[in-house]
Amino acid sequence: MATIKKNWLSEQTIINAADVTTGTWSEDIDLETDGCEGAHVTVDADFPASPTHNLVVEVRASLDGSNYDDTPLYKFEIDKGIDPNQVSFIIKYVAHFKLYCYRAGGTQTITVTAKCQRWNYITT
């Protein structure tokens, strides 16, 4: 009898220690090509000393990996009160997505690293 198992693909760094001010896009995450159901995403925000503003994270979806939604699928802020501050979340049911990260105001630079690990299912 066949067994269906969750299969985790390799972790990808989609934003690599970027100094975020007005905005930074991640790489495209393709959930379509390998038949992936979703991705576990982590965003790590390293705030400067005495930070004045949070980091805003938007998730933008796409059908084709080149035209992304104008309105984010999800949008949230990472609190400046914890430094560094890592947030994890799951994205499912889209073909492609990207992250867009920017500070909520002010002029300080926030260092951002984002990683994701996609999954699909295999039969053994």
C-alpha cells in the first residue's frame, strides 16, 4: 500500500541581510513548478539601536511569477520592541509569491533576512 508523505524541499534565502529603508522585494517563490502546496517563511528583522519604527511585511501573489498583485494578500508589522525579531508564517494556495519589506516610517535602516522552505507530497 502506498503512503503519502510531506516532502520538504531545500531552504531558500529570499532576502539576504538586506538593508531595508524605503522597500526591498524578495525573490519569487514558485509553488507551481514542483507541485508545492505551500511554504514556511521566516523573516528576521535586525533593528538599529533605539529603533523608532516597525518593519512592514507584505505578501504579494502572482499567477505567472512576473505580474504581482497591487494589493497584498497579507500585510503585517514586525515589532521593533524585540531585537532581533523573527516571525514565521505559512503561505498556501497561490502559484507564486514575493515579499515586500519596508520600514513603517522614519529614516533608520533595518537589516532583513528572509528564508522559505516549500513542501509538496510524495507517494512512497
